[in-house]
Amino acid sequence: MSKTYSFIPLLFTRLPESEQHARSAAFLALMQTRRTVRDFSPDPVLLSLITNAVATAGTAPSGANQQPWTFVVVSNPEMKRQIRAAAEAEEKESYERRMSDEWKAALAPLGTDWHKPHLEDAPYLIIIFKQAYGVNPDGTKIKHYYVDESVGIAVGLLLASLHTAGLATLTHTPSPMKFLGEICQRPEQERAMMIVAVGYPAPAAQVPTIGKKSLEEILIVLD
């Protein structure tokens, strides 16, 4: 079933260049402090910070405006335990049998392995599902377009919002992830893409001494 949209005037305020630069520089400085955290404190987090972040993610552009995403927020300790057990089983299999030596060598500097305590320690897990297709009220399927790209943009906004709120995050992609749909009781058309653990860092949390590529390495300006 197609939708017909009406059009309204764009609400847009053009900023002075000085304010544009100040906002841009401040946001860059903030995001440069973002790090992936693997050691979480059990301290509680305001649910409103999580729901605001999901609402921010929901503002992302998407193919044909189909918004093909679902965000499942998990705080229940037993459900987190189930997710950790299933994820560790898949990760153990990956580290011991599925991963190539080259892949494991690339991960070695980060100090990761199949143990995933953050899945229980973090106060919240946000499970991001992509909607491979939509479903009409009569049960017929709706084709979705640019699903992975759309959900990827939404997750970027989610992470930026959580960091702006002063929270730490860890993106985790166990493979395969079918168990997440089963535990979260999602319909067949929803496919898990990622787990984002959210909370405050543990007091003794450490991060690896890695850096990001320089601007010169990632930017090409074609005048």
C-alpha cells in the first residue's frame, strides 16, 4: 500500500558562520573523547537518557522513509544473562573454529576474546533489529529499500546521543545473531544487527592505546 505525502514549509534557521563553526568544533571535540568501553559499572542509568537516544536514532533518514528499525531495550538481569550465555557460545565457536588467523591477529591488539561480561554488567543493552521487509495489516509483505544503510545511520545517531549524555557504550556483533530475535521474541522479518551495551565505565576501566586515522588520510576535497 503506497503512501501519499503532503508538503509543509521547511523549518530551518540559518546560523551565523561564527556560531556554525563553534557548534561544529564543540561537537567534534566531544566526539573525539568517545571510546569503546568493555568494563561497565553496575550504577543505574536514567531510562530517559536511553529513550532520548532511541528517539534521536529515529530521526535518521531512511530509504523511502520506511524507517526499517526496531530498538529493544533490555535491563532485566535474567534476560541479559540469557543473551550473554548465547553470545558467548557463538563467540567461543568463532574464536576457536570460525575465525581465520588473520582475523584473530587483527583483534589481538584490542585484547578481546569470547568472554563478554559487559552483556550482564552494563545496566542496559539496546538490541538493534533491521526490518528486512514490512508487513501490511492483511499480512502481505512490503519491500524495504536500503535497509542496512538506513539502520547504520540510525545507530550512528544513537551512539552520538548516548555519548553526549555522558554514557559509555560498546557495540557488539556476535555472529550468528538469530538467538537475539528468539530471546527478544521479535517477528521473522526483524533481523538482529547489533547489541549496544550502555552504562557508566567501571572505576578501573581501561582502553587500548589506539588512534583514529588523521583527517588527511580520510578526506578528499574535489574543488
